[in-house]
Amino acid sequence: MVIDWSRIRFTEHMTEAAVVIGECHVVLDFGTVARVSYEVKIYESLKGAGSERYFALGIDRDDPRGFQPIGSAASPEDALDRCLADAGVFHRRRVKQAGD
């Protein structure tokens, strides 16, 4: 089913709204020190967005309340790329700290 979002009325009390336009699962593997699986959803802002109307949010499948990488951009691909880069930086830092 396709929804015509232009027909939906977002009131002034609804400060932000977004729709999921894609999703993927990504595994980051840093050997025995760190391995994490993310469910990443890519959203398009329907209200409240500026020039970066797309954002991607990763949820750790084993620790949903843990670190959640996020990235926003003018395209869905760039938003996903930024989200994955955020996750990589976070986990590389943890690996480095574990080695110290």
C-alpha cells in the first residue's frame, strides 16, 4: 500500500514526523574483541526537516538500549553512510580502549 503523505495534516503539535524508506542489517566485526549486529532503518522526514531530510538510525540487536549510531544527510545513501561511520568510530574506539 502506498500512502500519499501530502494528504496527511501534521498539526503544530506534531513537531517531527518521518517514514521508514529502507532498512538493512549490518555486522561490524573487530575480531574476538568486538562483534556487533545493527538493524538500521533509513527514514525520510515528513515534517521538521531542513536540508538534511533523511536520517538513518542503528539499533544494536543484542543491546537495544545501548549505543545507537545515527546519521543525517540530503540523500538516504549518505545518511546510511554517516550512520555506519558513526558506528565504526564508536566500536574502533572501544577496541582501542580495551587494548590499553
